[in-house]
Amino acid sequence: MSEKSTITIIIPVYNKEAYLERCLDSVLAQTYPHLEVLLIDDCSKDDSLRICEDYAKKDSRVRVIKQAENAGASAARNAGIEAATGDYIGFTDADDWIEPGMYETLLEAIGKAKPGSHMVQLMSRNYAPDGTLVVPPRREDGKTEVLPRDDYFRELIMHEGDSSFCTKLFERDFLQKFRFAVGKKNEDFELLLRMIPELEAGIPTVGVAGYNIRLSEDSVTRGEYKQELYEDMMYNAFTACRVARDHYPEYLEEGRRFRLVQALDFLLHIPIEKMQRKNAFYMRIVRFVRSEKTEIRNNRYLNRKQRNYLKLLAFSPRGVRRIHRLSMRIRGIQ
């Protein structure tokens, strides 16, 4: 790493006019100045493109790339990866913002990392739409801890790790070997599953909060039910279990637990009216849960509540959901 290494920051943009200026101001205010900022406009219908072009006129580090058609965040990120000329690549979402020293901190960490690390990460904060801090950083001790790749994999499947690409910095030569899955949800997690086996030297993780996530109303309330999201989450869960089997057999029980917890999440959120035999995905998940009775009973990493819900849902999914919905309404949650 030279003192003038360039960092490419890729920002997909689609209808984010309300938040875009705060995002871009935070990126351009970085204490590390050698940046290439790629704004990938995904055919926005609001004023986002004009805002992007205005920033490109004011700052030579900013470049706007216009997608030919609306293809989603993964395709926009892939376009940025292909266009990037920096030595390192990071990502920011257009409705989030970053702390002034974020990329200087990440660059220092990757410069000190052992060969084979390929990426570093730091902490984030999550804010509700009204600005309330809802998820603080996991730690803020300023220390860099190197997480072995197998332990990082375990953190992810135990819902303890950070799968966001926006808290990370990648070597460009490493990242350009990969692409995000276009048209899929939960794409960060899916790509990390493909990357982890190649992170031989582990993942340096810095105890500094540098990335700020603005949760949307949908993030807080889950918003409208989208079955394709759960389909992709279950695909990733089964993939993670295969990764455990092939690369980290010591964590196979955690991988099996991950599949069951993701299935439970789906069965607790699918609208009752969609719990029908003609819904092929729903029926596959019900058959899967029913086939896992021994695992549900014996898996050490399921808590009592998860275990009991899975047993009940395997017996009578619709009946359990009706009772669950009534209970939530009584408690004022729905």
C-alpha cells in the first residue's frame, strides 16, 4: 500500500433524492482524500440523477454511471466493480452516511493486514427513521482483531456477524474476481459465502464505528411480505450448510441450526392466506421442517422458544400461525 493508494467507493442510486446529499457530503468529507466515487444511477425517477451530476461537476473525484435499464442494486454494484480503477474498493448505500475517518481507518487496517486477508471491516450503527439509535456498534475499543475465516463463517450463520459490504474495504484485484448475484435478495450474504474460503489470513475487524445505517420503515416493520426474499434467504441457508459440510465440518451443527432458524422466520411471517398447498415454496419448507424432527430435538444451538415453535409448526403450521397472530395482537405488536 502506497501513501497515495486510491479507494473507489461504489454507491448505487435509485430514487434516493431525500438522503443522497447527506450521503455524498459524508463521503467527500473523508479525511483520506484519494478517492474515486462512482455513482451508479439505476434509472432513478426522482431528482437523484441531477443531484449526482451536480456533485460530479463540483468534485473531480465523482463520476456518474447511468444504467441502461433499472436492474437493481446488485447489477449497479457490479457495474461499479467493473469500472473501478482504485487500488481498493468500498461500498456505501445512498440513504446511509459515514464518519469522516472511516476509510482512513480501513486503509490503515488493510495496510497492516497479513497477505491473504483481502478485506477488512469496522463497526456500524443502526438508526430508526426518526434518528433514534436502535442498534449500537458491537464494540468501540479502537482495537483491530483478526477473525479467522472459519470463526467469521460461524458468526454469520449464528446471526452474530456483519454481512454488509458497506462496512468493509476490499483489495480491488481480489474483489474483481466476484460479482453480486443479479435479481437476488440477501445478496451480500450470498457473495460472502463464496468469498470466505479464499480469506486465508482471516478478517481484520476494527473496533471503530464508521458506518451509519438509516433503517427504512420496511426495515423496522418488515413492510410488505415478499416471498422472493425468503426464497433467497432459504437458498443461502442451504448453501451455508453445504459450505459448513465442505469447508468447516466442525460447524455443521450450527449450519443445520441456521437452516431451521431461517425456515422458522419464514413460517412466522408468511401471511396465513398464502399458506396453501398450491404455494410450492411454502410446501417445500413445511416438508423440510417435518423431516428435521431429530435435528430440532437435538440441536444444541436452538433455544427453547425456537425448538418449541418448530415442533408446533411441523405439526400444524396454519393453526400455530393463527394462535401466534392472535397473541401478537393481544400484546399490541401487530
